Amino acid sequence: MKKMSGKSLIVLPAVCLAVMLAGGCGGGAGSSAQNSWDGGRGAYAGAADMAMAETAVVETTAETAAAVSDAYAYDEEGTFGGAMPEMPVPAEEEANSSEDGQRAGRKLIRTVGLTVETTEFDTLLGNIRQTVESDGGYIEQSDVQGSSMSSSDSSRYAYLTVRVPSQKLDEFLSKMAEQSNITNRSENVQDVTLQYTDVESRKKSLTIEQERLWELLEQADSVESIIALESRLSEIRYQLEGFESQLRTYDNQVDYSTVHIDIHEVKVFTPTDPDSVLTRIQKGFKRNLEGVGTGFVDLFVWFVSSLPVIAVFLVLLAAVLSVIFALTRRGRKRSAGEKAEKKEKKTDSSENG
């Protein structure tokens, strides 16, 4: 191996330390603009100064020194003068950003809550499923309780969590208003543009650091340097996987809005607008009339369904009454016989006297 002069010595552990510090500064670039580029320059310069004070020096080849110098662009004073290369934007991502205005603009997560009433429970559920599937969404959760309405106090209830494409959310809500009576609606919009940009910035900084560490790993000629570089590369891969997972979660929440739907089966819709006095009288009369009719129907249904129990009760009642009647009749005969016997005794005593 060709020896280098004293001025060409490169401290490889110090370079690794400088790269790690640069990755930390780059990771915080998305959260604070003041720590983006100037902080990186200061970190590299400070790491170089610390490296010059170290006593353990590892001698490398002239080719390695040139490669490290080109990769990090240090001048003779140890100041970082290179420019961070810009990461190319994939053509597919650029096309998606141009097609989807929400991707190119702000990242908004919309969550809507609906409480609705319907007189056609099965029809409404079928329409919701059909609309969601045709729009390219999906039903995340479905819970249906109760049985078909057969009396005034029984009804069905459903709770749905629906994921709808964001660009079709307003159209879906309009269809829900047409097909049901909405008694309550709430909406929450969360802007995650800054968080999304911060994660993207951290990911790009780590990607740049990873590429340069791979270059250094190819040029390293000592076991200690290889171990240090591979350890840092392992940490970067773990952090990149976390950032990619977080970005995918944001994309899913932004691209698909969430709608929570509470569905109640009713016979008469709850009024959502104030009614006049005449309208209230009409609705009250109709409601009471329906209540009376429902009461008679329920009574008739109860009577017919309870006939076996009523028949058994009547048989038992007849048996008890017959026993009571027989005992009463026997008691009357006994009392009549006793009276006749007493009367005969009185007659005999009077004749003897």
C-alpha cells in the first residue's frame, strides 16, 4: 500500500463521527428552518476540529482520501463546502401530484359523524354498501342489532364506519341526506401538511446520508471503520422504515375520509325544522292515532299467541271451581241433615212430655 504524506492523513473515525452528526442535523431539518443548512456546516466543522485533536490516526490510501474529500467537500481548514445533492422526484409521484390537487396542496384528514333515521332499514343499508363500493371505498366496520320492527317499542340499529375517497365525500353525504333523515352531523378536518413535510424531509436527509455511508463503506480498509459504518447504516434503515410507514398512514387517511354512521329504524321521522301549530296538531293526532291502532294490534297479537296459556288457565280454573262447588254442596246437605235431625229430636221430646 502506498504511503501518504503527513498532510494527506485522513482520520476515518472522525469522518464517521461527522457523518453521524450530519445525519442528526439533517433529521431535524424538517422541524426547524434555522437548523437546516447552517447547523450542518457547524456540525461538520466542529467534528473536523475534534478529529484533529485525536491521537489515534488511521492512514488510508490516496484514492480513499480523494474519494472522501470529493464526497464531503472539505477544504484544507476542515470547513464543509460541498452542496447537498437534491433527491430526484420519481416520475410516478410527480404525475400523481399533478393529477391530485390535494396531494399537490395541503394534506387534510376529514372525519364526519352522522346520526340518521330511516323507515326502510334494509334498503338504506344496501344503498350505502352499493354507493361505497361504486365510489372505490370500503366499509371498515359494521354492527347491526335488533330485529324487524313489529311493535312500537322494537326497532333495529346499525353502526357503520365507512372509508370514502376524499374527492367523493361530499357526493356521498348528499346521497345520505336524500335517502335518510339526518338528525345530527359533525365534521372534523385535521391539517397534517406540516407533519407530512417534516417526515418527508427527515426521510430525504437519511437517504442522502445512507448513500454517502455506502460510498465510505466501499472505501473503508479497517474492521473498526466497517463496523461503525454498518451500525449506522442499520440505524438509518430502521428509521427509514418508520418514516415510510408513517407516510403511508398519512396518505391513507388523506386519500380516504372516514364517515361514522349511526342508523336508527323509526316509523315517523324526528322533525329537523320548526313546525307551525297546525302542523304540530296534525302530526300529534296522526301519531296518537297510530299509537291506538298499534295498541289494538299488539293486544290482538298477545291474545292469539297466549291462547295455549289461557286454555290451561281456564281448565285449572274450572277444576278448582268444580271442587269448590262440590264441597259447598256437600256442606249444605250436611247442614240440612243436621237441622232435620234436631227438629225430629225436638218433636219426640214434646210428645213424650
